[in-house]
Amino acid sequence: MKSPKILSAHLVSILQMTGQFTIYAYITPYLQTTMGLSAPIISLVLLVYGLA
């Protein structure tokens, strides 16, 4: 962790993972209110999103 290259690689990974998992908190209410999707359809959307 003393190397700046390793530290920056870890920081980029942490920020990417934080952004990736933050979207899950907002995508379900967004899909429900804007598109009127039901829970099973949202589950399917999240599955496809996760596979992608």
C-alpha cells in the first residue's frame, strides 16, 4: 500500500464498486415510478443488468 500505483488502483476499484452498488439503491424506485414495472419485471431487469 506504500506504492502510489497500488494505492491508486485500489482507490479506482473502490470508487467503481461504490458506484456500481449505489445504482441498485436507486434503480428500483426509478423503474417503478417512471415505467410502472412490477417487482418480477424489475428482478428480470436487474438480472440482465448484472449479467451485462
